[in-house]
Amino acid sequence: MKQLQDFLLVMDQEVNRAISPRDEMLIYARAQLPSDEAARTYYFDTGKELATGLLQYLLSVGLDPEQLSILDFAAGYGRVTRWLAPTYGMVTVADLEQEMIDFHGRSFGVQGFVSSTDPQVFLSHKKDYDVIFVFSLFTHLPHSTWRTWLGALSGHVKPGGHLIFSTHSYELMAQMNPAQFGDPGTWVEEFLFWEINETNGRLETSAYGCNVVKQSYVRRAVDELQDLEFVRHYKGGEFDRYHDIYVTRKNVGGRTILQ
């Protein structure tokens, strides 16, 4: 099996750097940063960092990415997918618009399908995956669908496979808005939700807004799913420079909770 540096070399050599003009992640970065060059650098660097963190975890538990199927769920226009495509056995993407799926096919040669804002619709999906990676979806969901989406996605993880997803922490919010969140004594709610997003009207803010969750909320939601176990919590800066990352695993036999 290849080592991490071998995979990183393949990623650098084979990554496709095409960007859709509709890519909201790049558009948002450009609004925050001083130049097009800075926005593109941030866009590519953060996508690669996420893909690298994922590789590091999988290799650390003895899994070979070249032998795995991975679903990049809520993939957008491929900020992360472009780095996954050269290194995994089978890459599939899902998001809400056909143009997103078509862009992945044209640019990165990966298959995909149009998802839904309703997690019940996803339950009827026909395939299961070794890894489902969900970056920046659970950071936007209201409480009413957060747990339902966790269950729907975990239902399509193969036994022994992984569901890995990101969240927003109070610590991140304190960096972004110290006037509101700078005092840890105010961090009392397990789940906070605001009706605001960066899609400029493409998605309803009531269904896709912004949230902050505590680890206790995530752990309890995972524990409620009898076939899913908590494996690891990466705090912001350990896997992704801003988001917390949670690693969960589909049970094969009895549950063993790791720290």
C-alpha cells in the first residue's frame, strides 16, 4: 500500500484545477480576500488540506484508499473532489443541481447523482459506500433535519465503513465574532441555528442556514443510531483549519466507543 507522500504526489500530479464560474466556495472566498489569486490559493489549499486529512486518517487505520469507494456528499463544484479523484478506487458525488454533477463528470471523470433537501428521499438511494465524506452540510442544517440526515447517510455506509462530517464549534464562532461568542460562559446551548447562508437565494435559509453545535449534541446523535459508533473528534485546526471533523464507523459487531 502506498504511503501518504506517495498519494500526495499523485494528487499534485493529476489534480484538475478547472473551476466552475458558479462555484460558491470560490465566490465566497473572493468576497473575503484581497485578490483573485489569494482566493484561488485559499480554494485549492483548503480543498487539498481536507483531502489530506482524510487520507491520513484512513491510512492510520490500515485502509487503502485505492481499494475504497467514497461518496463526497454535498460536493458542490469539487473543491475537495478534485483531490479525491486521483487517489480512491471509486469516487461518487452528490449535490442538489445537475450542473454540479455534470461539472464533476466533465472535469474530474467521476460519477454522481442529484440529491434532495429531503433526507427521506436519500433513503431510497441504491448504493452503499466504504466512506461517506460530508463537508459543510451539517454546519448548515436546522435541528429538525440534522439527526435525520445523520441517520439517512449512515444507512448507506458499508459495514465497517466510515461516515465523516464537519461541524461548527463555539470556538470557531468566537474567532469569527468575538463580540458575541468571546465569553465561554455564554456557550450554554448545545445547538444554535440562524437563517442565513451564502447561496444568494439558491437555497432556503430555513432549511439551509448556519449552526453551531457542541460535541455533546453530536455524541448523543451518534449514540442514538444503534449501528453507528463514534471514533474520533478532530477539533478545528487538527484536520481542517476551521471546522471540527467527526469520524464515525458503521458497526460490524458490538459497539466499541473510541476516544
